[in-house]
Amino acid sequence: MKIRDTLLEILVEMHPEKYSEYVVEEGGRRTLYVMMMKALYGMMMSSLLYYLKFRGHLEGIGFRVNPYDPCVANRIVDSTQSSGMWTI
């Protein structure tokens, strides 16, 4: 996983002795590569599974997910568009 920008600066400021030697310059940006722990991967998978279940529920009650922004769903109710938005 790549860590850049603000988070990288915070990590280096908090523990320069631990992270500074691993920061590399990549495409003009300072980058820190870290190995992800399995637990973090599991948290990402649980978020994806929740999203798929939630999206399925919305589609089941008549919402259509926007193909350009999968965090927006629309439904027509009494000739009026009803929209739902969420963040992942």
C-alpha cells in the first residue's frame, strides 16, 4: 500500500526515526510503501460486502444506481425523483 501526502507527513513528523529512511521519491511525490496486515484487508472486504448488500436492498425496493456514481441511487415516487446518496 502507498502512503502519500498529508498522512505521510504526519507519520514522519510523529516518528522520523521509524519512517524517514523508507520514504522514496516517486513521480515527484514523497511515498511510503507499507505492507498491509490481513486484518486491514478483512475490514476492506467487510465494507465491500456491506455496500453490496445495501445496494441490493435499494435495488430491491425500486432504486436504480447511477452508472456514473455508484454512491447515488434514484427512484421515481409519485412522478417525482427521489435520490439517495451515501459514502463508502
